Amino acid sequence: MNDFKRVISFLCVGLFLLSPGCGQKSRTPATSGPTVEIKVAFWGSPEEIDIITQSMSTWQKTHPNIEVRFEHTPYSGYDSKILTRIAGGAAPDIVAAEVNYFVTFATRGVFLGLNQFIKDDKEFSFDDFFASIMDRFTMGGEVYAIPRDVAPFACVFYNKDLFDKAGIPYPTDDWTWDDMLRIAQALTKRDETGRVIQYGFYGWAWQNFVYGNGGSLVDDVKAPSKSTLDDPKTIEGLQFYSDLINKYQVMPAPLALANVGMGVDMMFASGRLGMFLSGIWETPALRTKYSFRWDVAMFPKNREGVRHFGSGGTGYGILSSSKHPREAWEVVKALTSAPVQSELAERGLAQPALRSVATGEHWAGSPLPPANKKMLNEAVNYIVFDPFHPRWREIEAKFISPEFDLLKSGKETAEEAVRKINPKIDEILQAKE
């Protein structure tokens, strides 16, 4: 995520404390053998917390000697909180790791390698997982986390009612950037003073305009040593993203968005926005909070037919400090199992990392909106993760985001922005840790 900007914006400790089972031991039947406690640190919405804790209660009936204690930690500052616990000798056994937080943990050597369990476990197989997300959690041939979901920034949500009113055919997955711009222009409306009252498009995932134009951020995602933001294809993609705001004016600038006084989802639902680019995690709110017709299309190809997206996703890893790694492995398998992934999929919270679940009745075959969510099973083949570097999130926060704010406001061109950023990124990437 680049952090997972919108999926975690509503996390609340108070709601967590009201959630059944969270922060408490999950009770199991008494047995004659010793009981091992396994602590699991994770974040999530109240609904996600409920799914995870309740789904594990069934599993525990067949594992009476393992007592799982769920410990909810807000997403903001999640990594620093976990690292502080590790340093203080109060670490959990298992941590949920979003794809970028995983880099923070893995590059500090806090995870236990899982190959030792995988090779002897006849119940577990890599074969059913999407290879792209599995690769993110692997370093030097060693697996350090098992994925629960994958989250491509590939969903262009569109308001069917606005399309019908404008007489515009719904977008299909083979559309192009030119198609998206044309539709966004047709959906953008102004009042008699020239003020935009309905925008055609909004998207926070600027990475898509880089990757989707054949550009890149670094020379090697898994071992970055040099910034490639100055690549002409990267600059062209970034400039098109800025042009949607400043040249074509089909997308709200950050200040204009702030002045609206409502979230993007509410703008979308109230007919103030025709399309917006995000991840599938927007689904639960759109299903339950609003009543209008909507669907998703895959983020379009560029003019040359190139297609790539940024992505998030979550896995569970065992900390090397765990005193009960074998029992923790059993818990990790349960947390990433088909039943848990099926429930998350059914609620629309996450795209399953297991192919069998993603192509089954709880996801691709589910009649619940969005109707076209199955396209994400194809989209996973085109995802690009953030550079695997311990300081990449720092690079984003200190250098990329401030300059891109100027880019989005029209105060800098893409070329001017990357010219300022590149030397600073290279200095960090080439520094000896």
C-alpha cells in the first residue's frame, strides 16, 4: 500500500473492545495434556475482527491443546508497536503482515523461516496460492509468511445510474486509458458558474499510471539499488495522472476534494463522482451503507496495451522469538485456511489468496456485488509490489508524497518532480545499512 490508505481508515480500538473474543483467550475444551497459548497480533475493522475470531472457534474444537489469544493493534504505527514489543520481550507468536509492513519486519530478521514446517506438512501446499502474493512473502527461497488475501489496486468502481443517465455503455475490462478519459469527460458536469459539481474520475493509486505505462519506480523491486522515476515511461504515466486533475479537470485536486466535505465513497454514492479507482476493500461499505447500482471494471490498459497495477495483501508470519513455533504453525494454517478466506470473500472484505476459493462460490461465483469481482483473479497476474527495501516507506513519506502533492496541484510537472526526488532516493538505496 504505499500504505493501505482507505482500507484501514476506520479502525477503532473502542469498537475492538466491544468485539466478541478479541483481546481475550479463545477457550478450548479441557484435556489431560498441557495447553499452549499462541498470541496473534493483527489489525482490522470490527467486521474483520469478528470473522477472524469466530472462524477460529470451530478450528479450536479439534485443537484443544492450543489456546489462541487475539491481540488487536491499530494499523497506524502497527510495525513500530510490534517492534517495541519484540524489543521488550513481550512479543506475540504470530503477526499479521501487510505486504509493506512485511518488508519492515522481514528486513529486521524477526520472522521465523517456514520452510521447515512446509516441507514436512502433508496438509499444506503452495499450489493453491496465487504465485504473485506468495512471492512477496518469500526471501532467498525461504517463505516467511503465508498469505490470507491479495489486494490489487485494479478496481475502477463505476456508478451505473450515472452511466445510464448519460447514455454511456458500461466499461469493459479491455478498455484503454483513452476510453477512461473520454468517459470521465462525459461524466464531468459543471454549474452555470463553471464550478465542477460532478467529477468523472478519482484515483489515489498513482502507481497504476506508472506501472500501467510500462514504467517503474526502481531498477529491481526485490533488490532495489537505483530509482527509475526518471524513465520516460514513468514520467509520461505520472504526467497523465496529473493531467486528469489539471489539464482535463475530470478528477478533483486534493484541495477540491477536501472542500467537498465528504469521503470519496459518499461522493460516489451521491452521484457526485462517476468512477473511482481503489481496491476491493471498498465493497462492504458500498453494499451496506448505500442503495444505488454499481459495479467494477479492471483498471484500463494504456495505448500500447500495457497493463499493471500496484497491490496490497496480507499474510501471517511466526516470530523467531516464539516459544511454541510448531503450534504457531498450526494456527497460521488455520488463519489462512479456505474456511477463513471464504468468509472474508463472502463479506466482500478481501480477495482470497487461495485460487480454489477465489474461483469458487464465495468469490467469483457469488451473486453479491460487485458482479465483476472475478476479474481480480486475472488482475493478480499483473500486480507490482512496492520496492522491497527497509526504508521505502520512509522514502515515500519524506520525498515522493510531498513532491507528488505539488504534481497533483499543478505546481510541478512530472519531470520536475522526479528530477528533485531521484538523487535523494538513490542516496538511500545505495547507502550501506
